[in-house]
Amino acid sequence: MRSSSNPAFRNLPTGGGYGGYAGFGQPEQAGYQQAPPPLTSERPMTIDDVVTKTGITLALVATTAVITYLMKAWGLLFPAAIIGLVLALVIMFKKMPSPPLVLAYAAVEGVFLGAFSGIIGNMVDRMTGNPGQGVVMIGQAIIGTLGVFFGMLVVYKTGAIRVTPKFTKWIVGAIIGVGILMLFNLVMSFFTDGGLGLRSGGPLAIIFSLVCIGLAAFSFLIDFDAADQAIRAGVPAKFAWQIAFGLTVTLVWLYTEILRLLSYFNSD
């Protein structure tokens, strides 16, 4: 199993194999030799482990998001963003997966999404003068996020786009570049109204959100590939929590970008 350039999966074990497969799950070249034994004596990860752990994580995100939204606890936005960032960094640099940390991250991200959705939805209601438009927009963002997720899953399963080391490096590099732009835009907003205009709602902001949505969508391919490799390499089942974390990070980012983009169109 080759290591992934995705920071969320940096601590997945490498090497080894399971069930006679190695690397991307292709039979070994030299006469279909028997692959090395599993990395440890622990039960190897299966697709059911990934689905179950991801489902639990996303259910927690959705629960805390709905509670935060219904309570109109918009003031929790920035505390949740900061705590979520800290937890994400701890999870990424921790050598072994920690279910409590992943679940804590999911809960905090749900609070962030609930507050973020409420703020954006109320803003759209005020600008359009149409109470309820924000709720409709949030529903559209949720449907759009799920649509992109399942669409990219189909793309990955059909092999329409192959996830190669070069592809992964390009996507991760682009994400880092976008992150730097976001940070610079935030700093500039303290000195200039709207900063660089990346979140102002104008044409540049629309283009920027589209780029972010595209990168998040392609990130799913890296996430799926990391999960596929981990299963085929026979890594311990507990690492399914790391996969769930990576998918949650991508889904949260995708949702926020889709909601931003819809808010631009609904504010005209």
C-alpha cells in the first residue's frame, strides 16, 4: 500500500498485504506470489467497518448541527471553528486512530455547520425579504453535497478518473494553495473591506467557490482510494475511524462551499 499525500490519512499503515493482494489490490506480478501476512494479528478492516464508522461520524455531525440550528446558537461559530481545527490537527498528527477524538471532532463540526447555516440562511432571508428562503437554500446545499459525494463515488468505482500519486499531489497542492489564499484574504479583510474579494459575493467569489467545490469533489477520489488501499492492505479495523475522519473533513468543506455559492446567487 503506497502512502497517501492526503494529510487526513497520513497515519494509515503502509506495506503488508491481505488476502493475496498488495498495493492497489492487483495480484502480484511475480507469478501471483503469496502476499505477506496482515500487518498485525488484529482483524483487518472491511468496507463494512468504513461504512459503519463513517455513518456514526456523520450522524453525530448532523445531530449537533440540527440542535445548534434550532437553538439559534450562532455565537458558537468561531469557538467551534477553532476547536475543530485544533482537534483535526491532533487527529492528523496522532500515530494511532482515536475514536473519541474523531467523534469529538464530528460533534464540534456539527455545531460549526449549524451556526454557519443559520447565519448564512438568515442573511439570505434579510436580503431577499423572503422568510424561509434560507431554509430552502440549506436544503439545496445538503442535496448538492450528497449528490457530489455519490457522483464522485460512481466516478471512482467506474475508474473514469484514476487516482495516481501525481494526481494526488496536484490536488493536495491545489488545496494548500487555496488554503493560503483563504488565510491571506482573511488577513486583508482586516485592512480592506472584503479583502481580496474571495468571499464578497461578486464574480471572483463565485469563481473561487466553484474552484473549491471542484477540489473538494476530487478530494473524495483520494479519500475513496485511501479507503480501498487500506482494505486491500489488511490494515487493522480500528483505522476505519481515520477514513471516517477524512471523509467528514471533505464533506464539511464541500457543504460550506456549496452553501456559500448558493447564498451568492440568492442574494442578487
